[in-house]
Amino acid sequence: MDTTSFSSLIRTASQDAHTEAETSSFMGDLLGGRLGIDAYARYTEQLWFVYQALEDGADSLRSDPVAGPFVQPELMRREALERDLAHLRGSSWRAGLTPLPATTAYAERVAQCVREWPAGYVAHHYTRYLGDLSGGQIIRDRAEKAWGFARKGDGVRFYVFDEITNPAAFKRNYRELLDGVQADDLEKQRIVIECKRAFALNTAVFHALGEEFPLSA
């Protein structure tokens, strides 16, 4: 019998997809300072649509035995995203807010899981929020240096989790939640597959942004 914890299984299974997302040319160019602040703002806009889908339906899942334990207010990002967008685009930021087709596909899949498959929502929750707490901090640091944002201030508030004082302990507790998820082995396999799908949807957004912001030859 396989005694590998579910949190380890999910991390290992999604590793390749995670690496592909992290090493996309758009993100590499953005973090390498080769793209301007407009590209960063456009990326932030796309995140808004994904987190709207993640957080709009969260309340409806609070009593769900599978997804409910993962709905934690201290993780919610949309308010921070909106503050960043107001800083980046001005007070009328909503007027110019447009999703890329890849972003629409991503957000629609998240919303579908909220409505129809709470265990699938867990997969998207894991790939987004755990990533924000980890690799997201690298993005914040690079963005502060590249565009002169105040440290943990407007423009990078999306990456600042004020209510999580000990990220390492929080991530440990989160993995314990995964290990205790109320799902049988078949359902756990489906969650792992959905994690891979989440990374693929995210990577598709990066590719679309890369086409929108190609580096000059």
C-alpha cells in the first residue's frame, strides 16, 4: 500500500507543470526587467479575473466537507488586487479591464468547479494560493526593484499576506488539510489531474501575455 501523503503526491505530480509555468518566457522577461510596467499591469488584470472566480463562490463552499476547510479569509486576494490595479491603472481601472481568451477559459473552469465539483476547487485553490505564498514573494521583490513600488505597498499588495504572520507554519497547516481531505483515492487522483489542468490554464495565460508583449528583436 502506498503511504505517500496526499500533499506530497499532489506536489510531485504537479512539479513539471509548475516548472513550465515558472519558466514561461513572459514571466522570465517580466522578472528579468525586460518588460515595462504595462506588462506587469496587464498581468495583474488577468489575475483579477481568476481570483474573482475563486473568491466569488467561496462562501457557498464554506459548509462543504471537502472544500470548506480551505476557505480561509486571510488568503483572499481580490481586495488587494483591486488596490494594486487602482495604483497601476488609476481610479477608472475597471473601465479598461479585459480578459484574454486564455484568462476567460481559466476563470470559467474555476467557476465551474465552484458550482459543480468542490474537490476540483481545492485543486485550483492549492495551485493559486500556495504559489502566491511561495514564488509570489519573488515576483513582489522583483517588481518593487524594477518599478519602484514601496516595499509591500500599492502595486504589490497582491503578494502581501498581512494576516499570515508565519507563512512556513501556514503552509505546513495547509498541507495537513490536504492530507486530511475528505476524498477517496479515486477522487484524490482526479484532484491531482485538476492541479495539472490548473497549471496548464495558468501557463496558457502566460503564453498569451507573451504574444501580447513580445520582446523587440
